[in-house]
Amino acid sequence: MHSVIDLLKSHRSIRKFTDQPVTQALFADLVAAGQAAATSSFLQGSTIIRVTDSAKRAKIAELAGNQKYVETAAEFMVFCADLKRPGNYCRLYGKEFEGDYTEHFIIATVDVALMAQSMVTAAESAGLGICYIGGIRNNPAEVSELLELPRGVYPVFGLCLGYPDQDPEIKPRLPASVIVKENVYDESGDAETIAAYDETVREYYQTRTGGGHGISWSEQVATLLSEKARPHMRDFLASQGFTFK
């Protein structure tokens, strides 16, 4: 039996799944585990759309960049930040809805991430594998229309869930000395440590199953941050009521 710490340290993204279904009882337990996560101000600003319709799954797979495992996983869910549900009660208590403030957006988005990760940990403890699908933000308006998401709700990411049909290696993370600072943000020594880490990442990509591109971490993130990233998101979020006051 693995400890929780060992379980967390062994996380991999799974993109190939068996056809074994997830029982309704286990799914309910996973949702309960997710709901038990911390939630700021008790907002509980998360909504899960469990997508069981095969046509909708196929369309989402296409919209997310043709990620076929959206269709083949036993379960696929879209995790949404939801300010509509709590906002409904402002009128009941004679209060003005001010849910379009940036802070409320942050609270709801963090709630979603915490809930999903708790659900993921519970799933992996039960022998399931997962893959987050940020690609749904490639076409968030189309995904929202498909799932009939109202104003005040936006899709943060998708999640594939099922029994693994592959055993990928664990991708090496940055050394703890780079990400854990004491008292102040001190970068001394980081450049040398990251240079060594880059070599580890290159080797990981070159030797993992099927081979790889051999790119380093630093080059990968430099490319990421030098390109425009989903510039449509700002206007989309505004259209859903997230205006960032």
C-alpha cells in the first residue's frame, strides 16, 4: 500500500485507457472527495459537467485540438468556475450582485482547481489514471454553447478519467531548491541548478517510450511565454460576465 505522499509523487498523465467502466459508486465517492477540498469563503464555486453523450465528447475532442482520449476515457468531465449559482441568492437577500470583480473570478477558479486535484488524488488512489484537458480553452465559446453554460460560468479545463492502458515514466520536476525560497525571492544558484535540470529533461524526452524531441525545460517555457496564448480568452470571459473590475 502506497502512502499518500508516494501516490502524489508518482503522478503521470494517462492518455490511453482500457474499456473498463468506472462504477457509479466509485464516481460518487470521487465527487465527494473533490467536494471536501478547501473552498474560499465557502463559495463552493465549482460545477462539473459530466459528458456522457458520445457526440458531445467527439465535438469537444475536436475543439480541444483533436485529443482523442477525450472520447476513449471511461469518464470525461468539464470543470467550470461558477458564480451564477451563488449569485442567484443576491436577489433573494436584497443584495446587489458584484460577482464580476477580479477577486471573485480568482476565488471561483482556485475552487475549481482544488476540487479537481482532490478528485484526481482520490481517483489515482483507486487505480485510475487522469489527464487534464486545458485544450477546451482553445474554443471556450463553442464548448460553452455545447454544454449550455450560462453567464457567470466558464469552462476551466476538462478531465479524462479511466483505468490506464499505459505505464508512462514520471516526468521530472524542477528541483525543490529552485521553487522553495526562504523569506525572500532569492535566485542565487538557480541558473546552475536549472541548467543541470535541463539536461535531465532532455534525457527524459529522448529516452521515454516512443522517443521524443529532446527539448529542455527552459527552452520549452521560453517558447511558451514568447507566443500569444489564447488571446480570445479575455473577450470570452467578459462575454460570460467576468469583467475584472
